Amino acid sequence: MRGRTWAMLALTLVGTGLAGRAAELRLGSEPPLPVPNLLVNPGVEEGADGRPQSWAFGTATPAIFESDWRDGGRSGRCLWLKARTGEMSGYWAQSVAVVPGTPYLAKGHLRILSGKILCYVHGTADAGDGRKVSVDARHYRGTMRGHWLTPVFVPLDALSGPDAERWHPFRIAFTPPAPVDRVALSLGLYFAAGEALFDDLEVCLAEVALQVRVEAAAGEVLRRVVVRADGTAKPILDSGTLPEGAGVFTQAIPGQPSDGQWTLTVTLADGRTLSQRYPKHEGEAPR
């Protein structure tokens, strides 16, 4: 199967008269995981002349902003931004090519010290009949921490907002409509004085198709095949009781999240079970 990478594990069944027999469990996906990150320099570690590679800061009122590529990221360097007033918004941004009609995810981590953050994916194209077609998917995050009224007029324990000392994840799902084939991920402060940092960013496909294949060893029989996604009680695949004498089971499961994790569990006719995780973490032992 060219172009398909399998997370494959051959499990040897050990028992009376069974030494050397093995059942083969294959749980993979198309495209393989992890899916490619479309951003260049997503960890914000590369750059020159004091500026991060492939990231640019823009605003209509540059006099009220400070922007920098600095230390203090989740693991190294990050994008930093400060607005002295709320007169205008300003954003770090990078654009990427996308396939119209395909679901994507934009995600990353942020720290908000004060003000209001906007992370958004946006793109516009000419439909060819005089209309403009666009995508605009947004994530807002705000805090009262660092407000100029504190602590004299507003007590600290009355403030709301995310912990300024921690990195917080954000996630934006979007599907660019045809003919939009390029979008920008913009990260900044939205019409509010404040300070924020951004790091470990990603734009990627939102979905994959899981590929399941189980093949019993000679003399063994498959009874049931189940696939569960982490965090969900109901299986995404349950074969039920397989036909008598079943030795091979295959099935595709489309529309699965590209940042998911799954467990394949196989029950043999004699009641024994085998399982495999996908994607499999480095150093994870077979079960």
C-alpha cells in the first residue's frame, strides 16, 4: 500500500501449544500521523537579524505597538506583543496554502498577561462572478489581570482571566470554501492595551481515515474487533461477533480527528484479547 504508513505490531501468543504463533494487528491512517504542519518555523526558533523566520507583524497603527522575537517561550523563543492603547489591533501572521473544502485545524499556545487576544484564520478569493468568498474563524481570549484600575480601584481577587504565568492552548477549526486556497493565521491584541506571547503553532489537516487490518495466525480465529478513541466510552468501530472461522478483518473509518489517539482491541475465539495503540508513543510496550 504505497503512501500509507502503518503503526504495526505483531503480537506473539504464548500458551500451551501456542508458542510461535502470532496475530498481526495493523492500525494506521491515511494520511499517516502525525499530519504535516503547514507552517514554516512553527516553534518560532529560527530567525535572523532579531526577527523570526516566516512570521511578520502588522498593524495600521505601529506607533502604539511593540513586537519582538524573544526568549521565554514554552521551549525556547516565542512571539511577543505589547499594545500601549486600544486604538488599533495588531497581529503576528503567516500565510499557508490550503485545499478548498477540506477541514483544517489551527492551534497553538498563548500567554495573556493583560488585554484581549484574537487568534484567527482568514482568507479571501474572487469567485469569478463578482463575488468575494472568504473564511474567518476566530478564537478570543481576554483578561482583567494587568488592568490599569488594579490594584487601587479593583482588588486582585475580583479579577478574572487565565493564569498569566501559564501557557494556554487554543484551537480553531475551519474549512476554506472554494476557491479560497490560501489562508493566514494571525495572532495578536484586539483593540485593547495589553501584552501577550505565542508559541508552538500549527495549521494542519483536521481529519484522517483510520485503516484497520487484523489477521489471525494459522489455527487461530477472530471473534471481535473494537476501536475506541481516547476519552469516549462508545467505540467508533465494533465488529460484533464475526462470522465463524474469521481469519482476516479490514475496515476504514473516515472522518477521525488528526490529533486523536485510539486503541484497537481484538478478541480471539478462545477469549484472549490483544490490543494496540495508534499513534504509538515511543517506548510504549505491546499489550
